[in-house]
Amino acid sequence: MTLDNKPGVLGELATAIGSVGGSIFAIDGFVAKGPELEREIVVNCRNEDHQNEVIAAIEALTCVQLHDWHDRTFRMHEGGKIEVLPLCPVGDRDDLSMAYTPGVARVCTAIAKDPALADTHTIRKNTVAIVSDGTAVLGLGDIGPKASLPVMEGKALLFKEFAGVDGFPIVLDVDNPDDLIETVVRIAPTFGGINLEDIAAPAAFYVEEELKRRLDIPVFHDDQHGTAVVALAALENAVQVVGKSIDQLTVVINGIGAAGLAIGKILLNAGVPVVIGTDRKGAIFDGRDGLNEAKQWFAENTNAERRSGSLAEVITGADVFIGVSAPGVLSVEDVKNMAPDPIIFAMANPDPEILPEQVEGIVGVMATGRSDYPNQINNVLAFPGIFRGAFDACASDITEGMKLAAARAIADSVDPAKRSAEYVVPSVFDMTVPAKVAAAVAEAARQEGVIRS
């Protein structure tokens, strides 16, 4: 935009933006010379309608001329967020003859004789397929494969940025889980691992189980296991803060979908003695009507006392609430009825089961899935390092032991001297975390013997 170089013009612009609720985030540096100034200004807006209000307010000023504007998020996505780059030069005939024909034939022949060479002499060693059918995109639901592609691209970006893993987005237009499974099995020779993403439950459970059975490479449903790993890591530190022990906890999990089921499994494996799941119909117990196959497994392996009733009823006396469900389902009164110094992980996004400000002074530790509150439980702490470790060890699977090792590595990344109610998980920008997770996961894979020969 161009501003008249007169006293008060910048202030008039700022006032106009502020009058409609816009928040100026950045203004490029400048020295006022000449009759006019050209400036770039970044304004934070609530949504697209608010964005249009801010633009209208600026255009109404006679002392400012708006030449162009853009949405920074959309601009970031123009052309996609990832690309393929070469690792070797092709600068002359000699390079070409080795990278492609005729030299490549020697490598192909060697792999035909010894398929294990594909793990060392192709992209397979470091490449994960990020697979989705777009049926359960976080906060958006069933939006289809093409609309889910930006999410999968973002996942690939995070894989590379945090762990040096090459992720490639694969969105599939399929009619049923069997078609998805068959497609992934057919493309699997290209990849060293499969990361399943945003696939609706209960199909997600079946898809993962079948792919793990049919493939000899790691298969990992991040919505389930990434969430579970980070939740366990946060819990291991949270109990230290409130002076409790993992093996003495009563945990209530609200929302037994993909994430809730995986959280329940990893807590049981970590030694939590009492886990109770709840859904819209109340507590889940063996013998309750209307349970799908996944919830039936949960019922048979948790809530040994077969407690029944609503969330408000079973939360009484519990040490921990973990929510992977819906906004506002947990009340302040519910939290007050829990054991002293309750631990609350309200992870529904974008709006948690209860807001931190509602229970300030009541909870021992509070965590959410959001970045604007302390203790963000974010999958990016887990999945890059888990695949890095699996690839480094040439693992054929990602086992429960490897997930537990990942959780402990994340928990140990918080310095005990700095651990507090506001700091039970490391920052997602702590670049030491993926390396620690990778090392722990690789070692666990070796100890469990899940290594491709």
C-alpha cells in the first residue's frame, strides 16, 4: 500500500484497522522520505469475513492507497508445500549413464536377485507414504481425498523438517476400507513405511490391522498412536508434578474413537491400573449394548468393576481426565468432584472439553491440543522421530514397546529441574526431541527383534 508522507497518516491507518478489530502483526521497516511511502503490513484477522472488514476499512481512507492484499495462509499453500529434489548431479553423459540407462540396469538386476538391496539403494530406505481417504480430517470431518491433500502435504513437511524423513502424500478415492487396503498393498514396494492419516473409525482399526498383517514395513496410524504416545509422555511428567504414581491412577477417557482406544491401550501397557472409557451413552463396560468391535475390545480390557453411568458420575474420584471428544463436555463441577490435584488433558480441537481458565486454581496439571495454552499435546513430538527410528533400525513393524520407548523419550526431554504444572511436555520446536525419540525407538526395535534381515 502507499501512504501519504504526512504526520498522522500511519496512526490513521492503525486506527482504521483497530476500529474493526484488526490486530497489526508486523510492519516492514522504513525511513520516511519523499511525498509517499510504500509499506507492507501484516494484520491478524479472525476469519474471512473479518478479513474483508479490515480491507474495506483501509480502502475507505483517502490518505492510503491499497494496491494488493493476500491471505498469508493461502499464499503459503500456492503450488503446494513440498517438492522432489535430486540427490545426485546429472551434468554430463557420464552422470546420465550411471543415474539412468544403461547403469541403472545393473542396480535393478541386483535388486531382483536380492530384494533387500531396495532398502539401501532406492528411496525406500527413507520414504513414508502418508495415506488418507479424507473421511475424518481433524475438525472438518469427511471432506474427501482431494480436500484432504493440504493436510497430508503438511504432514510431509513436518516429517522432513523435524526428522529428515521423506514423506509423500497419497490421497485415495476409494469406496470402502478393502479398496484402501488393496491400493496401499499394491503401492507399498515404493515405500519404507506407511503413515495412515484421517481415516474414520471404526474402518481405521481394520485398515491398520490388515496392513500390518500383510506388509513387512512399519504401519502407523498417527491419529491413534501419535496422540497416545504424547499423551502418555505428558502424563508421566504430570504425575511427578502432583506427587502421584502411574501405577496408582484412575483415568477416565472420554471419546473412544481412534485416539481414545489407542490411549487406553498405551496406558494399560504403561501400568495404569484403572482405565474407564466413556462415550455419548456413558461408561463403557463389558455387557453394555451398542458396542462396535473396537469398543468391545476396550470394554473387555478396562473398567474391571463394570462401572456404569454418565461421564459426570464415573469422573467422581478419578485422578485423570483425558478428552478426545467434543467441546464443553466436562464441567467445572465434574473437575471439583475428582481426586485432589486432578490432571486434565482436554484435547478436543479447536475447542477443548473444558477451557483452562475455567479450572484455574482447581487442577493440578492442565493440557490441551492447542498452541495458545501451556502443555500442547501435539503429535509432531512423536511421529517424525518414531519413523526416523524405525527406518534407522530397518524395522518391520512399530510395536507397543517402541511406542512406550517413544513416550519415555519425549517425557525425558523435559528437564526435571524445569518441570512444572505449565511444562510437562517439551516444545514442538525443540529439535532435540525427534533425535531422542528416534534413538529410543530404534533401540526398542532391536531389542524386540522386529528388524528386516
